[in-house]
Amino acid sequence: MVRTLVDAALTVISAAGTTGRPRVTDIVATAGLSNDAFYRHFPSKDALGAALLEDGAERLTGCVAHPMAKEADPRARFRRWSRRSWRRPKSGPRPRHWPCSGTPLGRAWG
């Protein structure tokens, strides 16, 4: 159920853009769940934001770990990391910005 909520949050955030203010109500409606289900897994919207950041970091790590392992030279590994790190994920919702403070989306998140 956490994965469902995270995916729904990414969808809502992506649709809201940088000027929208995603609401828990919108997220649970997109997930097909209730507010109670949301708060059973996340004590607050900030906790969901932290889960979104963790999810993004895991996706990024998964995206770059395999190609980096193919390189023996540290400089070549770094080049692979830098090229892969700045690409958007090929799967899942694609928000315009990472949901972190200091970005327009982070400010919209509230």
C-alpha cells in the first residue's frame, strides 16, 4: 500500500506542476484509498515527502549501479555515474522537479 501511495503522490505532484498544492485528499483519491489508509502509513504529508525522496534516491541508485559496475577505471565509473544521474527515470511518473525544499515543486508541496 505504501508503493501505491507513493506512486499516486508522484502522479498528483506531476499533474499539479510547480504552481499546484498537492493535497492528501487528491493523493488518496488517485490511489483509490481513504485518508485513514494514508495516515496508517504516513504520520504526515512531510513523512510522505521523505518517502518520495527515498524512492527517488533508490531509483537513481538502481539506474546507475549496474552501468558503473561495468567500469574498472574510477574515472570511467564517475563518467557513467554523472551521465546516468542526470537522466530522468524511464519508468514511473516523471515530475517536473524533484520534490525537495528549495525547488518550485518543493515549495508547492507546502
